[in-house]
Amino acid sequence: MWSIPSSFVLCLLLFDLFLLADFLQHRGQIEVSAEQVSELAELIGTGHETTESGNRGILPTVWWSRDKPWGPVVSALYGGTKLLRADGTALMLLVACAAGLAFLRMLLLSHIQTLSDLAAIDVATRLRRSIHRQTLRVGPGDMLGATTAHAVDLLTEETERVRNGIRVGVDRLSRCPLEIGLLVLISLTMNWLVAFECLVPLAACWYLLERQRQRVEAAKSLIEDGRRRELRLLAESLGNTRLIRGYTMEAFDDSQFQKHLERFSRTVTAVNRLERWSQWGTGLLMVITGAIVVFLAGIKVITAPQDLSLSAMLFLIAAFAAMGRPLELLRRLPGVRTEASLAADRVYRYLNQIPEVGQAVGAKFLQPLSRSLQFESVSYDLPDKHRVLDGLDLKITAGRSVAIVALDPLESRALVSLLPRFIEPASGRILIDGEDIGWVTLESLRAETAYVGGISSCYFTGTVLENISCGNRDYSLSKITEAAKQTHAHNFVLKLPQGYETVLGEHGEQLEAGQAFRLGLARALLRDPALLIVEEPTVMLDDDTKSLLDDTYNRIVQNRTVIFLPSRMSTARRADQVVLLHRGRVEAVGSHSDLVNTSALYRHWQYIHFNEYRHEEQVPV
């Protein structure tokens, strides 16, 4: 709706400039025959006879346009506006109107763009909310991080393409066709025959330019493909230095490199030459078309000035020039629309994914773990059908600490991810006190199964208080600080600028790995879960942090079942039981000392993870 007044204001601005140009051309002078004197007097009415000759304002324009469709409007303006009847005041009024209309046009365009932005932002906001909800549904099952990375790309890049496409589409489709139509219409009202004669070569020029652009783009694409091939050939010898030096083929390689380099230079020159010829062709075609338009309009000005004045000719040229920008915007619209459509398609394909984990109809409330945790013939496959767990059987007695280790860390992470049902087994079942967790409510299961660490960050953007309580106001400050004290997080939190009100994350303080991990442990302890899963950070920790974690573990293992995914040997040693996984099954179960004596595979795992030389760089032979 705002595009309608914007287009009319553009036409009024051009028409005002026409009146100004016509006024400056005639300077109030008008020549009429004796037979036309009465007609002139009737046209201007009474009250103007006293004006001296040569100071009649826009009267010449009124007289020239008396037979035009808009002639009565100009005549009424002249008769009803005293300022238009004298040269000085007419000039002042026309210039002021031009400035006012230009300012109004800018305001309207700004408002249209604002509305287009709001419409696009509204759609993008709803898409981002949908992506966020979908990621919360399917993200927990992302064992390799690919789904999360894809969701981040959709949230940032693809949704932004959709937003830009909607913004551009709304703005251009609502404004450009109407502007072009009105400009063509007012051009025809000046002199429909001359306007039509000028529009024909302009349309032909536009068609030829579009065809030329398409041919140039196709040719450039072919040349660019050749250029990339030559670049790959140039780079080929860089990876064959051993072959070249080992077989003393430097001279041959140099000649080949020089040959490919010359071919590459020719392709670059061809691209540049094509662009120059395209620019020359475009410029020449536009010059010829412009000359034809000026010639057709100029002939009419010379032979029949009563039908087309010089100012009217300038108006036609200005109107044709004003059509160029909206036509160019419309020409580029399909490309923007295609990009936005492809981005939207990727977003909606993600939103239509069915989550791997869902709550069964009639699910029951799960009581806290008190007796045993059991895996019965559990198998799990990645989306690419790679089998991670293969018929695994395991029973863990409640109240014990267990370390899960594997040569492939993905196996141990998949095993513990099954417990809070972040992922679903392909077959088999998991029992808590004899209750299949596939038939219990997710809320009750995850209330009693806390996961700390892993591929997710241990803290998010928000205050320390919000990070520990997860925004739940049911937890008092005393309980939050008590949980932080148990994990030795309280001391470093007090040293932050605002203590528990310090903002962490992207817009606040950054924590070290050990501090973030202890904050995650405090978050879990605040909920007092019956089953706690702790995946230790893989980064190197200082000795102080290690001793603090050891003391924390002594506290958290009391009266609950704790499953560790250790990255430190001391954590595996302190566990009541160590479970060794290999090729998707339980290879061995026992204490650390037992497995060291009885399992060669466990000793191999210990060696590759904790041997003192494991971090040294290997010198290639």
C-alpha cells in the first residue's frame, strides 16, 4: 500500500521538474495568434490581465498543455495558485515542491524498506525459533556433531538468505512494477506516438543487453573452468617434490610448469578480454539507443513544437531513465529468489526430520535408580549405518562408581548417551530396576539421570546463577552456593567481577576448562540425581584442578550411581569397576588392578592413552 503513494510521488517529482524546465525554457514568454487571444483569456480567467508581458509564470506551459490529458489540472493549479502567475514566485514554488517531493519520496522508500525488513525479520525469527525447537528435539542424538553444525549453519547462513530474499522480494515486487507502469503511462500522456517510438528501441536494447549478458556469463563460466584446471596443473608439481628430485626430472618439471603457466596466463587474458569487449559492446549499444531516442524526440521538437516541447522531450528521457533502476532490480530478483528458495528448502527439510527419540503413549513415571542398571543385547547404529554397539550386555549395581573405557571413544559415549535417551538403541533394551526406560516419561528419566561434560559446553551465555540453576527459580541461592562449594566452584565464582551475577559466555567472562567442568558438576549436583554420568574434559588440567576434582569425586560418589568416561588414569583407578568396550561389546569387567593383570587389551588402552610419550611428535621417515 505504501508503494502506491511512493510511485505517484516519483511521477509528481518528474512532472514538477518538467514544469520547472518548461518555465526556464520560456521564461514567461508566450506567443499567440489573434484568433487565440480569446481562448487564452478564457483559459487563464480574469485577474491576470494586469501582469506585465514576460512575467506570467508557468502560463506558457498551461497554454502548451491545454490539449493534454493533464492540461485541465495544470490550468486549475495556475488559476488557483497565485504564486504560479509570476516568474520569481513560480520558480521558488517549483523548486520548493521538487525538494519537498524528493524528501517525501525518500521517506516513503525508507518506510517501504522498513516494512520489508520487518516482514523478512518476522519470517526469519519464526524460522529460527522452529530450528531451535527442532534442534532440541533431534540434537541430543547427534553423536558426531554433524547435526549441530548443520543446525548452526541453518540458523545463521541459510535463514539469513531466506530473510534477504523475502526483504528484496517484498520491496521490489511491491514497488518496481507499479513505478514502471506509471512512468510508461505519464510518458504516453506527453506524446503517445513519440513515447511509443522511443520505447521500441529501448525495449530492443534491453533485450539485446540481457542476451549479451547471458552469453558473456556462459562464456566466462567455461573460461573460468579452464582457468581452475590450469591452476590445479600448476599446483600438481608442488606435491611431487620427492618424485621430481628423486628421479632428477627438474628440467622436465620446469618445462611442464612453464607450459601450464603460459596456458593459465592465456585463460586469464581471455577473461579480461571478454569483460572488456562486453563493456564496449554494452556501452556502444546504449549510446546508439540513446542517440535514436534523442533523434526521434528531437525531430518532433523541431517539426511540431506544439506537440512536443524541449522540456517535454527532457521529461520523456528522464522518465525512460527512471525506468532503468526498477527494471534492473526486477532482473536480479529471480536469482535472489532462487537462492532464498533453496535456503528455505534446506531449512524445511531439517524441520521435517522426525526425532529419533520420542515419548511412548501411556509412559510411566520412573522411580530413582536403587537396585541395578542393565543393558540387554543393546545395539546402536549411526545414521550412516556404522554399528557402534553390537548386542552389548552389561549389568551395573546401583550405588557404585563405574568407569567406561574403549579404544573408540564413540562406543563409550554412545553407551552413556542411551541412559538419558539422547539416542535410541537399534535393538535391545535398557532396564532401571527392571523397568524398560523406553516406556517411562522423558521428564522423570532425565530428572534422575544427569550428564556432565561431553560434546556440549559446560556453560552457556548467562549469569553464573542462571548457569547452575538453569533459570529455575525454585532453587534458592543457598542451595546453589552449596552445590558450587561441593564441586569447588564457589571460590573461583567469588573472584569473578560480579560473583554469581557475572555473565558468562559470548558476551561475558570466559572460563577455563577446569572451571567450566566444575560448574557443570555443580549444576548436576543441585538436582541430586540418582544416576550421574561424568565425561571428563580431554584438555590438559593443572595439578590444582586435578586435586580439586579428586576431592569433588569423593563427595559426589556418595549414595549414588556414578558412571565415568575418564580422561585421567586416576579416575579409572578410583572407580569401583571398570568396563572395557571393544567392537561394540563388553570385552572385560573388573577393577583397574584386575584388568591390568588379566586384559592385554586394557593394557593396550592404558598405553595409548596414558603413556608418557604419547604426546610427542612423530618424526616422519
